Amino acid sequence: MPWNAEAVERIAPGIPTLVHPGDADTPPFPMHLSVFQTATLPEAMVEEMAEDMGMPSPDIALHFLEALLHLAEERGYELVSSVELAEKTAAATVNEGKRNAIKQCRTVCGEPAYRIMFRDFNTDEPIVPCETAPGHDCKARR
């Protein structure tokens, strides 16, 4: 399963009582989606509904959330816990100072140009204009 199974298990029970948080113009409101309101139905009816929808079990909220997270991941998003996000942010902050380094620069045509201290760089081999390399005879312009 590519999605976060722990998150699915923890969030799915809240789907039947889902409340939209609202916004500046709209107060919070409950999302009364009948397909998730199966708690009051007989178990056989819920199982039949799930079977009719082609689901492997009657836990409709669980399968909905799995599908939703799968869709999000296909679109390039991932659900991470607040704790994991804080840990990743802290690790990135620790490495932030390592973005300053002396690098060998190359010209657009690939010739070595010079070494320089780069601050806040985000690549291992920055590209510089050929005319900034002292004594460089650019082969790309010929």
C-alpha cells in the first residue's frame, strides 16, 4: 500500500461524522454524506451495499479514504503526520548551513571557469555565463 495505512485507520472512523471547517464567510457545517451513514443500518444491508459497490469489506469509509489518499499520491501529494513533518523540517533546518560551499564552476559549453564560494546554492555545479570566465575562449559561440 503506497498510502499511509496508519493514517487511514485513524482517520476513517471520523468520515461518517465529518465536519467542514468553514471559512471566513461560512461557519463549520456537517458533511451528511449518506453513503457513510451506515451505523444505523442493519449489518446485512451495509454488507450488501459494499458488495454492490465492489468493495472487499463493508467498511465504506475506510475504502473511500484509501482511494482518496491513493488519488492524492498519484497527483504528487503525500499525507504525513504532524510529528513526521516537524522532524523533516528540523532536519532540513540543520542542513541549511551546508548550502554554502566552494564550487568549481563551468561555462555553458562545459569548460572549467573558476572556483567560487556560493551561498544559498541548490545545485552541485552552478552554470555561469561564458563571458564571466577569465581567459575563456567559448567554443559554443563559434
